[in-house]
Amino acid sequence: MKVLLSWLQEFAPDIGGDVDDLGDTLSALGLAVEDTEVMGEGLEGIVLAEVLDLRPHPNADRIQLVDVDAGDGQALQVCCGAFNMTVGDLIPFAPIGTVMPNGMEIARRKMRDEWSNGMCCSAQELGLGHDHDGIMILTDEAAGTDLGTPIVDVLGLQHDVLWDLEVNANRPDALSVAGVARDLAAGLGVPFAFPEPPEPSRCEGAGLVRVELLDPTLGGRFLAQALQGVTPGASPAWMASRLRALGQRPINRIVDISNYVMLELGQPNHTYDLAKVPEGHLRVRRAVEGETLITLDGVERTLTRTDGVIADIHDRAIGIAGVMGGASTEISDDTTDVLLEMAWWDPPSISRSVRRLQLRSEASARYQRGADWGLNMERAMARFVQLIADTGAQAVGPLVDERGDTPDRSPIRVRPARINGLLGTGLDGEEMAGHLRSIGFEATPVDDQLDVTIPTWRWDTNTETDVAEEVARMYGYANIVRTVPRGEVAGGLTTYQQARRQVRDVLVGAGCDETFPMPFLAPGDLARCGLPDDGIGLSNPLVAEESVLRTSLLPGQLKAIAYNQSHRSGPVRLFEIGHVYLPSGPDQELPDEREQLAVALSDGGAHDAVAVLEVLADALALPNLRLTATEAPAMHPTRTAQVMVAGQTRGVVGEVDPRVSELFGVSGRVGWFELDLGATLDGPRGNRRYRPVSKHPSSDIDLAFVVSDEVPAAEVAGQIRKAAGSLLVDLVLFDVFRGATIEAGHRSLAYRLRFQAADRTLTDDEVGERRAAVIEGVRDALDAALR
Amino acid sequence: MELDLDAHLADAEKAAAAASTEADVRALSAEYLGKKSQLKAAKKQLGALDPDERRSAGLRLNDAIERLETLFEHRGSQLADEARRSQLEAERLDLTELLHPIERGHLHLVTQARDRLEDVFVGMGYEVAEGPEVETAWYNFEALNIPEWHPARGSFDTIFVDLGEPESVMLRSHTSPVQIRTMEVQEPPIYIVAPGRTFRTDTADATHLPAFNQIEGLVIDRGITLGDLAGTIDTFVHAFFGGEVRSRLRPSYFPFTEPSAEFDISRPDGSWLELGGCGMVHPNVLRNCGIDPDRWQGFAFGFGIDRLAVMRYQLDDIRELVNNDVRFLRQF
């Protein structure tokens, strides 16, 4: 909502002072200032001029030559980049020597060999609005004004300040100049009052307008008034310039007055061409399912039962309540008689229609938040009639005022103690009442409580808490003493959260960079991985490439590797901790959402992935980590293992299927593992036990076995451990050899075994016995010969 | 035959000086002090002398032996030092000739910011709560006092997913659903922060991402006031941004809090920067979670995590946070 200082002053003349201070006061009242513009300064030199001639520039297409008369009867040639003028138009003109509001001085200069003797001005160049579509055309507003008249006089401009305020959804009142003025006056402690409009000239007569309010839950109040003698034409300059400042383009008198009243008082209104409303009769009701009408924008709209309509006497819809009028009764240049509507609509009903029809407007924004159903409606009606009276039109017949359901505004009982308890303040009831009265609430002390009547311009305000908020706002948030709660709760991270941090630290130590891809995939990404193509779709994706929720971290990581490879960043080690969203059972409302961990190594293969996995498992003390060769979607068929922890599957490790890598534009091998992090960290883990360090010497022996390729090394190690017994304290695989000296389909696995006892030095015989037992055990179990 | 001790010692000194290795010195030591050395032989012959002479000759011999022992020991360790020195010299290394540096990994900027925030709030006595990223309309809106028709719903620019009835399941548009989930299962007092990913239909550009990160705080306890909220924000701002940074609250509106506020932090030039929203938890929200608003009160606050990272490092394009370019990731 934009407001002008001069307009605010019509309601509270004492508003004034430093512009920045006023802005701070507005912000402190919850009307955050988004932009401040000081207007009407530096326009002294700008005068009214007439366009005498327009002709092409001989050497340029983007500028034309304009002859203007700036009041001395002479034709001045100007080069101008705008093409929206016609001969005879009146425009603001900056003669040579003018200093523009932005500081630029206008000089006589040549543009492509043609002299330019000044500048034709746009509204933006004058700081009078953001309309930069072309030169400001004042032909209608300034008709009859002498050429050469200073533009400040033509437009009735004064030094002014324009604020652009952010108005929250609970402040329907602040979507009007008067409402902002009420708040600001209260904040500054200066008086606020509505100017009394003069008694409108009213022509008594038979009722030209009838209204049937058929659904009281839709329309809380419906005012209608016939106006006669309306003549088309432009609005006066002062009104046009105010509308322009507030972001409304002046159109014609009726439309402009309609907008002016809405901006000033917050009351949206609608005008019908009375001649096109049979018998001036309106029926206000809910729409029939499938009912259609063509709205003002020429679009045919299909309605549902939740929409409200205004229908004519034949029950044909001629407008959508609170949203948009119909084309059939639109005002035209021939209109002389007008039916003026001012209504109060049920906010949820309007919100539903706006959302469904995607039709937002200044009017619907006010109805959605809850307009004022009280005296302000009559005031707005009187203001409209007053403004249009200047054009010779007048109200005819009585004001129709139909009433439906409006919110209950009986006083509510509030407890000052409770409000102090919520705010942390120590105000007494009378102080609270004073703050409330300053913004139009009525507050009457009853014992140690207050009876508060909430004004009709605050639809959203109904409860004691709402009242507390108003007290806080007017008391000033900045005045509230700051304290810190002294809870008896110890903070901390859960064991899961601690372990997850540990995972990150271990992986960073292993040289992995943490990535954070967005969790969206393109359709087909999962299929390209050979994964089930069952990702849940987004209903309203921004782009097709991000329209499916991931079920695996793999596509995102492959894209990250491809991206880095394409930027020649060398080998990368990446990891990610993020959610995947798996389809869940039909009785589940939400997807099966899990936190996963993925590690992707473009500098190595399956063994590197296992090495990282093992160091992580060791850090987390995952019990009994086992890798079992398997085949899995997206994974290399002969280089993949299932990751088992304490007998439970937690994920896969190995290499990405080279075909999949290729489809994602990744070259070289990708070592990979992905774990269900939630299950892994919440499962059994961390059970470490102290074993005293032996003070006795250890003995090492090396053994190499020739083992079939079918037998995993992990199984050989398992057999060695089993046969060696508890004296084996360390076992390392230190060589793997395949070659001519080894039987085909076999390899030699060389292990170093360290034996040690806690209580004595082992004898050679003891070690020898173990050695023999290991050789025999491995041979018998795995058909493996000692090499 | 009488051994000329002076000449013998002079010979030994000459030989020791000529020795070039420790082994040479050991050989000399054997030659001069070993069992078959002239000194040992002379010692054996002492017995033949008369007692007076024996004593003085003995003293002289012992003196000579001692002097030779010292001589060889000294020369030996001198040569050992030299040998060690030349060995070390041969090992001279240019420490800047590093062929295999250790590559460390890097925590993502968002993780770093999130961890710091969590740590500050843990220090203030908060626990960290988490929740799902896909949510129902109940948790994302209705329980938060945003009914189906509420105009505020439009402002959330929600991304819906194809599950259930249209617009019934969505990517959470804020972390506030975690408030509801926490209050549903936990009896007050509640002191939590809920960091996590949130989603809006914002087209990705230099300052927007459709997936971004927020942190939400919730306190429910007896007698919690708006003053407590202002003080908590202030304490956090000092701890996170530094003691010189001030905070302020401005009235605002959120359906799930009342009174509501925006909170700003001061910049060095004296201007204010809007950081997030906050307020006293709306009684309807408490009731929706089965908490009696007459017994318990609380506040909630929330703000963006990504923006803090963007501010701290003055990133000119927020998309770097999801591009996963290692040239970016490795800077932090």
C-alpha cells in the first residue's frame, strides 16, 4: 500500500516532522516501509507545453523530432525517444537550463546532427510515478491551462512524501490512506478525524435500484445507489496525480473516483451501467455449479457453488462477488446513469474464488482481508457521490442498504493481567485502554478487567490475544523489557545427530567434499540408472527437469561428478546426507522418507569405496560389518556387495555400472556406497570394550593360500580367525597374486598373522601349533592349498 | 725391556688422529689396550720389580692406560659425530618439493552454518528436532492456524506432490510443521530448534532457490512472554553475530503466532537487516496440539540458514550452494 503524506494529512493535519522519523514510526507500528520517495521537489523549471509537430529524425529510427510550444508561441525543436504523443497533446517540458530531480541539467545539444532544445518528460523522470511507458500526456487534465504554466501548478503538486508500506494480512484497515493515517496519528499522539463530507446533493425520487440479498452468509452488507447525469471525461489533475503516485493509471472520471475512494477509505466499489441492468434489480446469491459469465476482461468464467454472484432480475450472473464485474453491464462512453455498489463480502468466500479463478485485484485483496462493514460504507458512498458531484452527476433515490451476516461486535472481556503475562509488561488497565482507544477500539474498565469493543475495520481481530497484540503494538515492541526464559531443560544433540556429525567428520577426513544437490530429478533419471521408475511427481514443478522426488541419491551424485568432470576439476570424492522419498503403502499419507548417506569416488573403484566404508564403520563402531557379493540396480554386476551390519542390510557398496555412468556423462570408474543412514545409526553400534594391552612379545607368521576366485577373501580371513583362536591379535592381507604360477581361476592371498598372549610369552611350539591349525583349517574349509 | 711410555703415548695419539672411522679407532684401542698390547705386557712385568719401584711404575702405567682410554673414546665419538653429520647431510630434503599432499574434504557451507546455529542454541539449552520434508496440509498449514481459505496460504508458494487428494500433500514450505510434530508427542516444557530443508515455487536465480534451509525455534513453558522472545533473539544475535550487533522486533503478522514480529539485526552502518519472523505461539496452535493455552505459553521464531552463509561470505549467487562445484565447495 502506497500512501502520500499530503493525503494522510487530510485525516490528521498534525502528522509531520522528519521524513525518516515518520518512516521509523510507521515501521514500529507494523507498517514496514519498503520504499520512501520525496516527491514534487526540483520540478520548478518544468512547464506545460503543447506538441505542434512530430516528424521522423532524418538520421535515427529510435528518436523523433518534436516541435513544442512552451508558452512563448515559438516552435522549439526537441529530439525525443518516445512515440506516444500526437499533435496537440499537452506535455510537461523541461527547457534548457532546467535541473531535473535526478540532478541532470538540460542543455542544448545535437543528437545525430539535429538540435534538441529541451526535454519532453515522462512521469518517472519527474519523480511522479513509475510509469515509464512514454511522455506524460496531460492533454485532458490540463485542458485550458496556459502553456508555460509551471507543472507544479498544473498538477496541483506540493512537496510530498510517498511511502510504500508492507501491509500484513491482519490489517485490512491499513489498505487505505485513512487507516494508515489513524495508526500513524495514534503512534505520534496527534488527532485523527474523518473530514465531514458536505451533504450530497440527492434527488429524491422513486427507487431506481432494488437489491435482493439471497445468501446472508455471502454478503454481510450491500449498499446500492443510482447516480444520474454522469458525463465521461478526464479526472482533475490533482486526482490523477494522486492516483498515479499510488500506482493507478488514471482512466476516466468514474473509474478514477472508484479507485480514489477505495484507496482513501479502503472500500472497494463497483459501477454498473444502470441502463444495462434490467429494472435496476440485483440478486445476490451463490453461483450454480457450472454457471458461466464473461468478466470485464472478456474471459468466460465457469463458476462453482462456493463463488458468489450478482445476478440480474432474470437471474443471469452479471458479476462475480468481490472478484470482478461482468462485461455485459460495463460502463461505456455513452453511460449516463450508474448503479454504484458497495458491499461487504465474507472473506473466506472471496479467498476461495480468488484462488480458484486466479483473479487477484486491489478490490479482492481488501475483501479477502475483511473490509469494514460499519459506518465506513456510508462514508465511502457519500465520498463517491461528493466526488462525482463535481462532474454534475447526482444521487437519485434512496440509498439501498441490505444486510446479511456480519461478525458479532459485542464487547469482549479481556484480562489485563493475562495480557501483561503474555507480553511481559506491567501496564494497568487504564494504560491499556488508552492504547486501544487511540486506534478506535472502545475499552471500558469492569472491575480489574476491560470490556473491549473491536472496531468493524478489524475483521481479523476477535480475541483477547488479538487485543494483546494491539496493546503491544501501540505500547511499542521496543519498550518491552527483554528477558531470557530460565528453562529447566538441558539442551543437546541426540545420539543420532551426534553420530551424523561424526559421519561427516570422518568423510571429510577421508578427503570427501560434502555436496547438497536439490532433491528433484528429471523424469527418466531413475530409469537411466536402472532403478524402479517410481519417483513421486510434483504437482506444480517449476521446470520439467526438477519434477520428480528422488528415491536414490545416485542420480544427483552422478550429475555432480559429470558437472565437475566437465569443468576439468580432476578426480572428486563427494558425499551427501539427504532425504529420499520412497513410495509407501496405500494406507500411508506420506512417502516413506529416509535419510541416506552416499559416497561417490571418481578417483577410484569398488575397493576405494570399501576402504572408506570400513573406516566409517570403524569410527561408528558398527558391529559385524559384512560385504556379500550381490547384483543391484545401477551397480556394476560383478563389483557390488550388499552392506550388512549386525545381520541387517544397510545398503550397497561397489562401483556404479559403467553404462549408467556413461548415460550421465561420467567417464571412468565411480566407487560408490549408499546407506540408509537412519537405520545404520539407530541400529546396534558403538559397543566398544577395553582389552588390556599385552606386556608380552608377539610373534608374526606369514601364510599364503591359493584360493579359488569363487571364495571371497573375507571368508579366508574368517576361517583363519576361526582356526587361529583367541591368540590371533592381528590379521592383515598384504598381497594378492594372480599369474602363470597359480592355477587358473585361483589367486594367492598372503596374510600376516600376529599371535600374542596377555599373560605370557608364546613359545615357538605354541605358535607352531597355531600355524598348523590355521593351514589345516583353511585347507579343509575352503579347499585352499598353502603356497 | 723398559717401555718408553711417552713415546708410546705419542705414537697412539698420532695413530688416533690418523684414524678415519670408528672401526679404525676400535682397532687402535685393541692394539694399545688389548690383552696383547705392550701396556698389558708391561703391567704383567710389574711383579718383577721391587715394591717401591713397582708402585711408581704401576701408577705411571695406569695413568697411561687411562689417558689412552680417554683418547680413543673421544676420538671415537668425534668420528661418530662426523659420520652422522655426513649421513644427515646426504639426506638433505627440499620440504617444498611436495608431490603427494593430503587432500582434506570439506563440509558444505550450509552444514557449517547449520552446525554453528545448532551449537549456539544447544548452548542456550535447546534440543534439535527434525521432521519429514514431505508433509500433509495439516502439519504444513491447518495445525498452524492457516485454514484452507486463508489468503496467507497463497503467499507460501507451496510445491505440492502427486499423492492423495490434490493439494493435500506438499513439500513443506517452512520448518514450522516440526513445531506441531514436537508438541504432539512431547509434554512441555519444550525448548527446541528445528533446522531443515524447505521448499517454495521460487525459480532458481542469483537470490532464490526452490529448495532452501531454515531454522525454527520453539519454546513452550510456563509464563513465557514476548519479553522472553525479545531477550532470546537478542542473546542469540550476540552469540552468533557478535556482541556489538543489536536486534529489534517490529510488529508483523503470521497466522501461527500472536503477537507476531519481524526481527532485524543492526548493520555496522547503523541500518537494519531483516532476519526472520517470530512471535508468541497462537493459542489455536497450542490447542491443535492438545496443549492448554491457559497453562502453557511460548514463542517461536524462524529464519533462513542459506542467507546467513550468503551474507557471511558475500556470495553473489545462491545457486552455488546446490551446484556442487568442487571449486566452490573447497573454498570453505
